[in-house]
Amino acid sequence: MKLKFNQTNKLLKQKNKSKASSIWGGRFEGKPSEVMDQINPSIDFDKRFYKQDIRGSKAHAEMLSAQKIITQEDRDKIITGLNQVEKEIDQETFDFSRELEDIHMNIEARLAVLIGDTAGRLHTARSRNDQVATDFKLWIRDVIDALDEQLMFLQTALIDQAEAAASTVMPGFTHLQVAQPVTFGHHLLAYVEMFGRDRERLKDGRVRLNECPLGAAALAGTSFPIDRVMTAGILDFDRPTANSLDSVSDRDFALEFLSTASICSIHLSRFAEEVVNWTSSQFNFISLSDAFTTGSSIMPQKRNPDAAELVRGKTGRVIGALNSLLVMMKGLPLAFCKDMQEDKEPLFDAAETLQVCIAACTGMVLDMKANVSAMERASELGFSTATDLADWLVRVLNIPFRKAHHVTGAIVKLAEQQNCLLKELSIGDLQSVEPKITTEIYAILEPAKSIDSRKSFGGTAPCNVKEAVLAARQRFLKS
Ligand code: ARG
């Protein structure tokens, strides 16, 4: 519910007609201000982890009964009830209440309607503080697994395109100025490495995240004889968290996830930026079909790379979410503080944004067509083989590299004056700068020769790219 400013003011003056909370109503006589209805509930967004909440509750009930803290009968009633609640939420027949604040209390209240007083036994030896930390970890863990798979698909698409373009020459840039010829396949494989590191970071964060907070209770642990190792095992955590205070106040896992997500977003954004450049008529290196472009309502000739621009633009949201959580957490004393409820909306948004951006990039990689002749033409420009020329002077004439660099600079200047390519200079012109140059030098001025020569490990030569494609499939893709 969105309120206009004057409506909000009115709310402050109004008396809330609702009763004191049924959860802590024991000592509360007064009613919350109406404005509390605006600021307090998290149900509008934390309903998203109902499955994790129910999974956690079932594990807790199993453990309570194994430890004879509740009877097996009660456990069965609770589990049957929770299954019913899950079905109702799945089928969208569940009535979420803002008065019940959050997903934990919404589910517990419904359970009480379904199974009566036994529902009240479920909250023995736990609190919403350890519950929410557990739910959030389970949710992020699921997202990490989904993202890993999505990034693998993106890598698959890039590797396939790289294989097809292993020998396709294009200009390589530094400072966005033509530097040296590279292969398009090599360029695409650079992104495979970047997304590979993102997957590593996700997996690494998942290992650290995988400790179970449930049973830490409010902050101090519990006097009930619970078995936290058992609960952790049922929920596929590696072990329980070691310190109850830390368990309920730790959000490192969310911060780590968001920093990984931010780095991954930056990679996606950089790729998107290349797509924007490459599809422009100035570059014309690739084309995208109607599937990932839009037209203009006024300029009939336009084909805009909207998907790529949006991937680039949405990066701000993911980085913003990381900032939001860092700032929210920075001054919090131990243990749980309600501020931490603000961890969810930015993270949910960041996770969804990242997922749609990876999907869009994968779609664009599958869709894009390399314009081989335009790339080849462009690789002739900008004196892209000047380094090859300098290297030839070093290799064949045994000139020290610094001097060779100087000689080559003078040759480039000559070509600039004549408005021609290096290979179009006459042998007389070349020898006017360095008399020992022979016609042999023309062979290395071709971009295709330049890329062939870059055979050092990790270099751009087509034979390297073909090997790198095979290696990338081994390293990153499931067989
Ligand atoms: N809705 C809360 C959150 O999202 C759950 C924990 C509330 N705990 C409490 N003691 N008020 O973080």
C-alpha cells in the first residue's frame, strides 16, 4: 500500500483499532501506531522465502522430536500442517497478513489455525532471529546454485562462438585505440575466464555460508537439549555455526554474495558495452537480430542494442544493493537489530537483476553474428602491425628494442604523411628510415601473420585459441 504524504500524517493522528499483537500481547496493552503498519512488516518481500522457512521448520521439528523435546505425534502434526501451508502458498490461496509482520509469523499463525495449540511447540528452542538467518542463507544458497548453472550456459555460448571465430582477425584495443591484431575467438574467451572467476567466487562464498544458525535462538543459545549438528545435517549445512551471537547477527554471507554479484555484473556490463560498440555502424563487428534489438519510433533506420544497454545500466542496481547492505550493517552492535530486516529487498532485487542480465547476455551471445570482413578491414587500420615491424627489426637486424621502437615510429609517421597503410610504403621509403630493411618485412605487416605469430602461452594465435577452447570446455563445462 502506497500512501500520499498527507495520508501518512493523518495516520499518525488516527487510533489503531487493531488489538495488541497475539504473539507478544502478554505484556502489551497498547496498540501499535498505524504508521507501524507501514514501517514494520517485511511480509511483502520475505514471503519469497516461504519454502526455505518451511524447510527449516520441518528440520527443527525433526530434531526436537529426536531429542524428545516434543513428541513424535506433535512432530507429525506439525509436519503435516507445514505441508498444507506450503501447498496453500504454492497455490496462492494463502492469506498473507501484514499485521503478522513477516513470513515466520504468517506461517506459524496459519499452522495454529490448522493444527491448534501444537503449533506453539514448534517455536521451542528457536527465535525469529536464528530462523531468518537460516532462511536467508538457504535462499542465497539456492540462488548461488542457479547462478552457477546460468553462468555455465553463458560460458558454453561464448566458447562455441570462440571456436567458430578462432582464426577471425580483429583489431585489439588498449585505451580504445587500435593496438595489435587479435582473434575474435581470443577476445570472447577472455570473458569465459572472467565468468569462470565469478563462479569460483560464488562457490567459495557458498562454502563459508554453509554453516547452520538454527538453534542459536534469540542470541544466547537455549537451555533445551537440542542437537544442532542434526539440524544442520538435515538442511545440508556442513556444520552448525559456532557462536550464537555471531549466528544471528552475521550477514557476511549476504555481503559476500553481493560483492560477487557486483563483480559479475561489472563483467556483464563490460561485455554489454562491447556489444554496444560492436553493433554501431562505426564498428559494425557484429550484428544482433530482431530478438535483442529495438527500432526507433521516429528514425526508421535504427536498430538499438537495448538489451545490452539495459545489462550495462542494471549494474548500478546490483552495486547499489551492496552499498546499501554495507552501510546498513556498519554500525550495528551485536546481536540482531531490526535494521537487518533491510537486508532483503536490495539483495532480492540484485539476485533477480543478475539472473535476467546473465540470461540476456547468453541470448545475445547465441544470437550475434560476427561480421568477419568488417573486422578484417578494421584490423588493417591504425598501424596495428607496427609492433610486429619493431619486433622484426629486433629479430632480423638485431636492433635493440628501444631503438627499433624509435625507427618504427618514424616509419609510422611516414605512412601517416602519405595517408597509407604500413604495407603500402615502398621499400625505398622504408629504407630511407632504416637502410638494412629488406622486402622480407612485408610478410609480417599482414594482420593475419601477426596473429599467427602470437603463440606464447595465453596468446592470441588461432592455434592457441583452438587449444584454449578445448581446455575451457574441460575446465568449466560438465562433460
Ligand atoms: N522480519 C525480521 C527480519 O526480516 C525477522 C526477525 C525479527 N526478529 C525480531 N526479533 N524482531 O529480519
